[in-house]
Amino acid sequence: MKKKIKYSNEEIGEVEVVNDFLPKPEDLVFKEDTIKVTLNLSKSSIEFFKGIAQKHGSQYQKVIRNLLDNYTSHYSE
């Protein structure tokens, strides 16, 4: 059962603007070459990424790969 979101017309208080560093949708279409690696991660991290992947109908390896790709492209500039 999904939680129903209740909207109101109240002030939300102070907000912080966060710069968007995520790629444009059209930049997500092209697939880069990949290299297979073995990486030991904590059980809790894998469970977290599996939960995200399941929620969005994806694979946890893709979620981790996209996270790392976004991180490296943001800090490589």
C-alpha cells in the first residue's frame, strides 16, 4: 500500500539550492565500454543498492555503476 502524499499551502522554511551535477537524459542513452572488476562491499551497502534497484526495476550492479560514473564525471572536471 502506497502512502498518500498530503499537500498543503504552507511555508516550507529555509531551503538550500543544490547544484545539479547529474547528466542530461540524452547523455544516459550512450553506453560506454566497461571493464569487469571484483570488488568487496559491505553487506549493508549491497542490500541498499539491491533495494533501490528492485524499487526501480533495475539491477543493483547498474545502480552502483551509474553512481560511480556520475561521481567520477562530476569530480573529473
